[in-house]
Amino acid sequence: MIELIFATNNLHKLEEVQAIVGDRVIIKSLNDIDCHNDIPETGKTFRENAQQKTDYLVNKYNLNCFADDSGLEIDALNGEPGVYSARYSGSRDMERNIDLVIERMMNNENRTARFKTVISLHIDDNQFFFEGIIEGTIINHRRGSKGFGYDPIFIPDGYDKSFAEMSAEEKNLISHRSIAVSKMAEYLKNI
Ligand code: ITT
């Protein structure tokens, strides 16, 4: 058995990850260790942010842990919203964030984009990173009502549905997060 703290209070994410890594890994949340602080995420890359979160937990609690950071990178917007995905419009209101993307993409023919996740894993004083990427295109109006975040305006390559038109199971089979988590699960299987 391996016990890992996941630097999130998002129980939905925790369940998603637990399902992928299986029973041999017990995942606990920040709540489980009574950590209620807002862990800083001030890095310029997903990797820096993910590591910042695990460094925080290692320094404060000295526990084996992992953290993820994700976002949407749009080529025509020079990689924006990127690490600012959660607050692109200056607020956490996803309606406003999506409106801003649609507005900035209005006259752009280049629609290519990707969702990216980087996981930082700190285990027994070793540091690892796992990355998951899914390529796709940005559409200029919302489609679908499932999922979260920028799902309604992202169509993964090879599909004609937006992420928000897919069931959770369908999205989780191909998503950036599940790719990164599966890589971490593969590593954990062998230790
Ligand atoms: P934490 O508390 O765990 O950090 P978060 O909401 O900041 O939660 P992420 O760092 O994973 O979550 O993602 C940052 C933003 O990127 C998120 O708020 C969404 O707007 C967007 N995003 C990430 N993954 C997404 C996905 O699968 N579908 C749509 N949008 C996503």
C-alpha cells in the first residue's frame, strides 16, 4: 500500500484519480490532513505550479504527495489562457472566461489548441513529473453542457463533439488529465 496526499480539495478530481490508480494507492485530500490554506500557484508554467504545490506540502508536512496543474493553450493567442485558465477574464466566472476566448479568437483562422496537465509527484524524497496533452480546436460558439471549464468550446482532434458533449466516461478516456494520471499510475505500479 502507498499513501499519497493529493494537493486538491476538489473531491471530483480526487475520485477521478483514485479510479485510475486503483486500490493499492490510498489518496488523501488536503482536508484529510487538516490543511486549509490556499497553496500559492504563482509559477509561469504548469510544471512550476504543480511543483510549488508539492514543495509546499513537503516543507510543511514532509509527506508523500502529488499535485496537478492544468489549462488550455491556444496557439493563436500565444499559448493563452495557459496558467491563467482559471481566471483568464480576471474572475473565476467561466462564462466570462469563455466569452473572452471567443472574442479574442473572433477573426482568427488558426483554431488549434490543446489541454495540458502536469503532475508533480514527490515520493520518498524523489521528484517526478508526468504530462498529459490532448490536441484539438477552438470553436466560436458553445456546444454541450457537460464537463466544466472550457469544455464547451474545445473539440478534440478526431472527434466531431466538444468535450461538453461527451459523457464523463468518454472524456476521461482521452483527457489530458487521464493521460497524465495513467502515466503516474504506471510508475506507482512498479514501486
Ligand atoms: P485546483 O484547486 O485543483 O487547482 P483548478 O480549478 O485550478 O483546481 P486546474 O488547475 O486543473 O483546476 O485547471 C485550471 C483551469 O483550467 C480550470 O479552472 C479550467 O478552467 C481549465 N481546465 C482544466 N482542465 C480542464 C478540462 O478538463 N476541461 C475544461 N477546462 C479545463
